[in-house]
Amino acid sequence: MPRDAVPLLPDRPTDPHHDRRWLILGVIAVAQLLVVLDVTIVNIALPSAQRELGFSDDDRQWVVTAYALAFGSLLLIGGRIGDLFGRKWTLVAGLLGFAGASAVGGAAPSFGLLVSARAVQGVFAALLAPAALSLLTTTFTEPRERGKAFGVYGAIAGAGGAFGLLLGGALTEVLDWRWCLYVSIVFAAPTAVAAVRLLHHVPVAPRPRLDVAGTLAASSGLFAVVFGLSRAETDGWGEPVTIAFLAAGAILLLAFVAVERRVRHPLLPLGVVADRNRGGSFVAIATAGSGIFGLFLFLTFYFQTTKGMTALETGLAFLPMNLSAIAAATVVSTRLLARTGPRPLVAAGMASAALGMALLTRIGVDTAYASYVLPSMVLIGLGFGTTVASAFATATLGIAPRDSGVASAFVSTCQQIGGAVGAALLSTMAASGATGYLADHGPAGDAVRRAAVEGYVTAFWWAAAIFALGAVVTGSLLRSGVRPAPEHGVPEPVAA
């Protein structure tokens, strides 16, 4: 048995990490920040990377898509690996692997190596994200402390993407685009050392067999869906390749459900999803991920191409949303969720984000940031922070410790798939809006800039509709009242 292993013995505490739980929260927080900010920080680096490495506009999407494909398709198996082999070493492997891939990507002399490094980043992120959330779930079980811990986690989930824009803008302007990749090493390496020192490894006994059929069906199905959505974003929904991959993904995921109903040790026990509060929380996470994409993508284009802001100024412009999301997530997790349950909070958060998106449709080529954009960003930040803090905490409540890794992975999967759907749908709507404007007004004068803004406005209307629909659906699914106590008693040790 390894030196740091802690066996489950009757005369030992069930949680060997209780005294150091707040330090462990710091490790979890940095790990989650690493995953979230990487989604947006690389977007800031893309124009500079394209100029230096000389790849085309058509190829540019693969810097983002390679990461999304690996991350989205491997999350469920990454979560189950943590359940089977121990969350401590899964977390450490994810951190070190992510740091190594970031180093290779930052030093990449060619487009091919950069894309390959991004794919490897996605592989290790699929280990890292569910391990971090499952550690949080099994470490903090006392309701008051759990609320504080999930407040921190929800704040990072809500504001980490905008922080990535701010950090990416600063690094690109002050240093070089490559530091948008190198900075992951600064986060990951010290966190891995801290994880080795703070966490214990608890052997899993007996260790169930891996669900091979379910793993193959889930991974290939998710890969097909994410790839199909990526093709829809660039080539259109009617292209044969897009339709083929989306159809294959749907068939494979249906086959996955059929397999999980029959195998003895399923990759994802269907009872994890069947609970109304958990199921509604998964829907909320996917919906929020889909709707928020319109803010990050199109508002970034608006700031830089229409308003002429620098990358750093763009990041600073997102700061009010960061602060409002952090404030909302903290208050919701520590003061409100235990009193009201998730239903009113998630519905109210979605409604606030929908209103903020609707107000953003007032923007124009010459409108002012303070009067037209700022109020919208505050409303969206409050709504998004309220939604994700409530949904993350509820989605992982009452999960048996042996399944907390794969349940946490399903949370990240919903977020990832929701973002991919938002990317494809909102990009299509934006392109349609811009094309329609040019068809009506022609390309003369300032029409091209105004057409771009019309596309952004169209995307914001659709994002508002997504959030509004999410408020109705989650309000119907989720239950009101005080959150139930965990169903499985005292959890196993945090690193089991």
C-alpha cells in the first residue's frame, strides 16, 4: 500500500482531510480556474498566433475545436477513472499533464503541433475537471461549510471565463500570445505539488470493473455530437457531414442509455440523472452554458472590431460581470440556497440573464459602454452566478461517494455540450442577421460595421430566448423548499 494511502478502518476518522479542508479548497479552486479560463484565454491569443504561424481563417477554429472534442468526449470516462483509481492521483495527473501540454503548445513552431497540444490539453482537462468537483463534493458535507465551498466554486465557474479574457488580453499585449498557454504552467505546477502534500490516497476496495461498452458508446457519441456542432458552426446545419455526425452522436448516446440500463457496473448510473432536482440542475447548467456563449463571443467581437478596444481593454470591460457573478454566487451559496431550495434561485437567475441579454440588443455602432452595455453585464453576471452556484451544488448533492466522480463529470459534460450548442446556434443566427442586413442595405458606407452589429443583436435576442426558456423549464423541474440532506450518510474519505 502506498505511504499516503489511508485504509477504511472502523477506528479511523472517515475523512482524513477534515483539518486541512480549507487548504484543499484552494487546490480545487485553482484547478477549476485552470479549466474555465483556458476556454477563453486562448481566444484572445488566436489573432496573434495566426499571424505568427500563418494558418488560415478556416483552420483557426481547430485551435478551439481540438480542445473541445477531447474534453467533451472524455469527461465521463475521466470522472469514472477518479472513482476507480483515486481522486488524488487523478487530480495530480490532470494538473501535470495539462501543464505539459500547455508548455508544448506555447512553444509550438507550427500550426499542427499547436492543435495537437490543444487536444492533449483537453484529454487532461477531462481528468482534472471531474476530479476537482468530486473532491469538493466529498470534502464538504456539513451544510454551512458546503455552502461556502460551493460559493467559491460557483464564483469561479461564473467569472472564470471573463477572467480569462482579462488575463489573456494583458499577456498578449505585455508579453506574447504564447504566454496565454504558458500561464497554465504557473497555475498547474504549484497546485500539483500542493495536492500531493495535502491529499491522501484511499484505495478503492472492492474495485468494480470498468463499463467498456458504455465507455465506448459515451465517448464516441459525445465526440460525434461536439464535432457535428463544430461543423454546423462553420459549414451550416444542412451539410451532409454535419447531419451525419449529429445523427450518429444521437444514435450512440441512445445506445449508451440502453447499455447503462443493463450492465452491472454502469459508467453513469441512471439514478444520478433521474432525481428531479439533479436532472433540473443538469438542464440549468447546459442552458446557462449555451446562453452565455453569446456574451463572451459576440461582445468580444463588438468591443474589438466595432468599438476598437484593445485586448486588455476588452478584458477590463468584462470585469463588472466578473464581480457581479462572484457576489451572486457567494450570497446564494452561503445564505439563500439552504433556505429556499434551487427552484426559485435558478429560475430567477435565468430570468435576470434573459433580461440582461435583451437589454444588450440596444447596442449600436456608436452607443456608449456605460449606458448600454454595463447595466446588461451586471444583470447577466448576477443571473449567471445565481444559476450556476445553485445548480452545481444541487447537481452533486446526495450522490454516493463511489459515483461522485462520474456525476461531477456529467456536470462538466452538460456545460461543455451546452456551450457547443450555443456556439453553433448563435453563430448561425448572427451570420443570418448580418447577411440579411447587407441584403437590405447593401455594402456601401458604414453598412458592413452595422451589419456586424445587427448579427450580434440577433445572437443576443436568441441568447435571451434560451435563458427565458431555461427559466420556464427549470422552474417546472426543480423542487422548492429546503435542500434535502445527503442520501448516503457520511461520505467516504475525500480521495477515495
